[in-house]
Amino acid sequence: MTKPIRVRYAPSPTGLLHIGNARTALFNYLFARHHGGTFLIRIEDTDRKRHVEDGERSQLENLRWLGIDWDESPETHEQYRQSERLDIYQKYVDQLLAEGKAYKSYVTEEELAAERERQEAAGETPRYINEYLGMSEDEKAAYMAEREAAGIVPTVRLAVNETGIYKWNDMVKGEIEFEGVNIGGDWVIQKRDGYPTYNFAVVVDDYLMNISHVIRGDDHIANTPKQLMVYEALGWEAPEFGHMTLIINSETGKKLSKRDTNTLQFIEDYRRKGYMPEAVFNFIGLLGWNPGGEEEIFSREQFIQLFDENRLSKSPAAFDQKKMDWMSNEYIKNADLETIFNLAKPFLEEAGRLTDKAEKLVELYKPQMSSADQIVGLTDLFFSDFPELTDEEKEVMAGETVPTVLNALKEKLEAMTDEEFQPDNIFPQIKAVQKETGIKGKNLFMPIRIAVSGEMHGPELPNTIYLLGREKSIQHIDNMLKSL
């Protein structure tokens, strides 16, 4: 790599940070950091119709939450928003007009729509047909004057070289080429409102900001030949391009869609639910890239050290919500209690459960959590009525030795003083029930767990009984004996 590495993430402030855009930002970040290059953020806000107030702040805030940092951005540099660069684009539009490589187009939207309908009806591939075709210079001048007089504001179109071949060696996909004739005719580089189109502005920005590599999703592949045309027209060298494969839903095998309600697709969703940012960073980092081997848990520093652009996958990346939750659970299990308690606090507080036992409850359920908001559902037992039993749980409680076990444990708990009622003292009481009754294994532990907690599975039984409290535990056993 001869020239300095400079890469960019260039979001449009049109909404929340989607998982696909977060991956683009992350891979550019890892590429820059691995090679000791520069990572910058540029805001592409020329689509004023889709502009969302606060969209830029949301993008940057969520990237920071993920643990991504950058070297240059609108916060540190002037004219890093496209809306601030209109004079710059105008300079190059004027240059192309003066050189005859672009021209003003007066075709109205209605005329374009009518021509598209005609082409579709005739079975033709939709394309723009040059409105000046067959006109002499005098006719052309008269046509332009007539349109101007009618108040029609022109667009500016790039004159496409239809005999040209536009190819590049893609960092992910290898050799790709397009013929100029298949682009769809001369295309707009400046809209009627004076704003540049995406494919024109992005070239000017990337060139002037010395971008060395453009790494983005493969939905941009069709944009690349148009951008190469602009590089060619302006006599500039193009950067290297790499197009990452689609992200698909692992359950449907189809492109990830915002209609896939079984998946969390926006970084904001993970923040609100109390996922650990390190887990989300790790999960996204393996969507379409892998370091080889079986290991799946990596720190940010390990990702930077291991990142190799040659290992970007040529196959679609499968988004698996269950895998995300597994990974998040691994991070929560291995995090210190203070971190997870602080993460869970807002959810406990909102549910009115921030009691003196709250930290102990988080410690109890920490091994089961994938996100901090789950603490509310997991601790329902301690704050609400006894849950309804499932058919499987009812079947367990129908066992003939169940009343013997529950009566024996109830007596043991009733005999304990408040000082004795501690987790370390509760397990010996259960073992004493085993010794007295001769009932052991599942026939001992399962009825006790269901009677106390209403569930067949859960955290350590002595801890559950302790946090539930002696009186409530006895009450639950009493209620269960009565129902039997």
C-alpha cells in the first residue's frame, strides 16, 4: 500500500444507525487502525427531503457507544458536511460544463415519466435519451431559450462515454466491469435545487479528502461505474473499492429487512435494552469477516490487531439474533457485578424494584442475562404473585413424594431464625430433608424449586430462597401444598 491509508464512513442523517451501516463504519475503522491510517466521518446531507433533525448527532453518539473513534469529522473540521460544500461542487460542475463533458438538461419530470412509460410498454430497457439528439446548434439554442422563458430550471447531466469500459479490482469480489452503454444514459450530477447528486458529490469529496480506499456495502456496486465516469471526466485517479456482501436474515435466508421483527436492527435498540457495547461490537465485527479458527470472542484491540481485509467474506453474512444474544450473555457473565448492576439499575428503578436486595438479584440472574432489561422479567417472582405452572411443572408436582419433601422443608425453614436464614445455611436444610426422607436427586430438588419459584430451571436454589425471603418462601410452599 503505497499511499497513506485514509478511509471514511459517510452517513446520511436520515434516521437511526442501522446494523448494516454500523458494520460499514466498523470495518473502515478496523482497516484504518490496523494499517495505522486515518479514519474520518463525513456527513452526506444533500438529500434534504429525507433529512432527519438530530440524525447526525444520533449517528455519532451511537458510534461512540459502540467504541468506535475517529480522527476527522464535522466536529473537528470545517466543510465535512456536504451541505457546507456547495461552492466546491459548483466549481467542478462549471468545469465539466465548460469542457463539454456535461450539459444543462431541461427535460421535465413529467416528460421523463412519459418516456419511461413508453419504453416499458415497448419492452425497452429504461434509459435517458439525450433531448438534443438531432438538433443543430441554432435549434439547440432556441430550445434552451424557450425552456428558460417557460421558467424551467435545468438539471446538469454528465455526458456518458457509452463506448467506455469501467472496471476495477474489488477488494472483496475481484474483477468487476461495466460497459458505459448499460449505465442508462447521461445521468444527473446536479439537481434543479442546485444540490449535487450522490454519485457526483461523493467523488469530489473522496478525491479532495485524499480517500485511499472506499469500503462499503455491495448495494453500492451499481454506483461505482458512475463514480468512475466522474473520476475519468475530471482526470482524477480513483481510490480502491471494496464492496462487502449483503447481510441476510439467518432464519429466512433473505436480505435483512426492516420488516424482520425478530431481529434488533438499530444500534439504538441495543443501547435501550441494556446490551454491553463490547458484545455488539464483537458481533458486528464477525458479520462478513473472520480471523480463522474457532474463537468468536475478541476485544477491540484484538480485532484491530487481527483485521485483514483479504479475509472479508465473499458470501452473505448471516444475522442471527440468537447468536447475538449468546455472545452478549458471554460478555455479561464475564463482566464484573458493578458494571452489570449499573446497567440494570435504570430498568429496576423504572419497575419500582430498586430495593436493598437489588444488587443481590442482579448477581443471582447475571449468568442468565443477555441484556440488562431482562432483569425485570427474571425477578418477577420476587415482586409479583406466584406464576401459573406449565403442564410439565404440574406433572412434576403430581409425584407421590412431593408433599413429603415440601412439608419437611417447610418445617426446616420455620425453625430457622432470621440470623440463621442465609444462603450458606439453607443448602444444609435441603440436604437434611434428603437424609430424613430418603428422597434425592430430581425428586428432591425439582419439587422444591417449582414450589418456591414456580419454575423448573433457574439460579442457585439456596440463593433464590434467601432473596425471596423466609416468609415468602414458606408462603409459596404452603400455597403449593394446598393446591396439591
